[in-house]
Amino acid sequence: MSDQMFKVTIDNKTIEVPPGTTILNAARMIGPEVAPPAMCYYSKLKESGGKCRTCLVEVSKGSEKDPRPMPKLVASCRTTVMDGMEVKNFTSPKVVEARKGIVEMLLINHPLDCPVCDQAGECHLQDLSYEHGTEETRYDFNRRTFEKEDLGPYVQLHMNRCILCYRCVFTANQLTGKREHGVLERGDHAEISTLLGKSLESEFIGNIIDVCPVGALTDKTFRFKNRVWFTKPVDAHRDCPTCSGKARLWMRGEEVFRVTARKDQWGEVEDWICNTCRFEKKETKDWVVEGPSEISRASVISQGHYAGNVGTEKPQVFIDKIIGKQPKLLLDIHSISDVNKKGVTLSKIDGPAHSDDFGLKNK
């Protein structure tokens, strides 16, 4: 096995990675400050990526041997690095402008139902639209609409919200070994569905809910019961003969509202869990609670929770470090503002105070 490593620079940060590493994964090795967003790529799913185009980047230098830049923006999830490659992501105006247009296209048919969507607070498209979207749409035509569809006893499909990322199709095909649903029709008529309305019965089919980046696939046992920012996520495990038994419980008090797989900082599942753990074990006595889940402070899920309750830490930045001096709680406005004469006390002036009381004659 070769020990050769390729040096790649992304947004002026350099890292060495093995040959065959994609630009997206190289950026993730550096950190979230340079990592492109991804709506369709999923590291645990083969053939994923290349659908949504949100991860486009600019290659300003191809390699040391061929330093010419690539003529067009490339999908970082499908483009492998070369030795000496230089990539621009957030530092490229072309990428920022292109991503803005891609977000606008993804939102063309997406309904504005965030207030009633169970994905709100965990929606990658919502985060992407806040970072790269526009305040209004230029689309004047009617949006395409679909009826809600039950994909079995636990999963409901809202095709109106789907962005055709194919993640759920790859999950069902690769994880369950059964191709029970897929993309029907073509072009603007394409939709996710099952053949002849069949239900999805696999023991691991609930994982298609976790991989969905939007609210197209929802948990019927959790729908309209609570909001994620009102619940507290904790890591827990149980002895399960079907899966690893490692899950995340979303609790309010002692009540378990839902069970999901644990996810990493990129929103990807760490361990697949079975339907029994996900849908049928909703009592605390079924689980061994390990402790609070690590949640980013930027996430709405961490808002309103006391420090430490969900793995967060209270920031140690106080106002004196921000302004560079101790704040004055009792401020002498005369000595600070230089507006009022220091020797004049407003309460001792006969009648209402006016400009003459602070004029030149009093100086």
C-alpha cells in the first residue's frame, strides 16, 4: 500500500490527504469553516452525491503538474483531489453566487410550511436558505403539489417538500437489500413513491427518516407532538438483537417523545438503528441513559437550555473583555457626555430647564 499523500489547499488552509479523497471530505477534515454544504451526499451511502449541486467549488489550481484552473465550478463530493490542488469555497464570489442560485432553484417548489413542519429546527435546507438564500422568490408560476402518502405504519411522505436527493432510495436499497421505492416519472414530474402504493416493511426502513435532509419523510409516531427545541436529546443504549442499540432519545421531563439514530457534526448517522428501537421503545425504562448529547451552540435545539443540560458550555466571554474595560454601572453623564455643565443640578433649577441654563454665560 502506497504511503503517498496529496497536499490540497482549501480557502487558504492546507492539508495532506490520501489519493482518492474527494474535495468535500478533504474540506471536512479541515473543519466546518471551509466545508461546503451537502444536501445529497452521504458518506455511508454508495453512489450518493452529484444531485443537488450545493457543494460546488472553484478549483483555481488543478495540481502541481498542471496548475491550470478548472474552467467551471465542480461538485466537490464527486471530484477527487490532486497533489498541489488549490480550491476556493467561501472565498470565491463565483461559488457564493452559484450557491445562491442553486438554493433558489431548490426552493422553487418547496412550500413555506416551516411553522407546521416537524423538520423545523433540524432542516438542512432551512439552514442553507438562511446562509445563501434570498428574501424573496422570482418564481411566479404555481408550485407543484402532491397528496400525502403513507409508506407503511411508521413513515409518511410529503412529496411537496422533497428535493430529490435520492438518499432515501439509496438507504432502502443498500441497507435493507430490498428496492421497494424509488423515483417515478421524469423531469419536473419526478417524484419519490412506491410501486402501486406498497408499504415499506423492512426492519431498518425507519432510517430513511434520518437521512432525509428536509421534512419530506416524517415519523408518524412523533408528528405534531412536540418541537425539537422543547425537548432535550440524550444518548442512550439498550441490548438489541437486531441493531447496535445506540440511539438518541428526545425527552421532555421523563417522557420520551421520539428515538433517532445518533448523528455526527455533518448530520450523518453514526449507527443505523432498527424499527423496534426507533418506534416501539418510548419509555425510559427501556433504555440505559448515558448522558446529554453534544449539540452545537448554533443549533436552535440548544437554545433555552441551561448550560450543560444538552452538552453545551456557558461562554466565558464577559462584557469587560468585549469593551476592554470594566463597565460603569452608575454613570456620571455630565463627566462622560460633555453636554451638561458639571456644576448645574437640574433638580435645583427654578422652573423647566432650557438651553440657556447650559449656555456660554454659565461657563
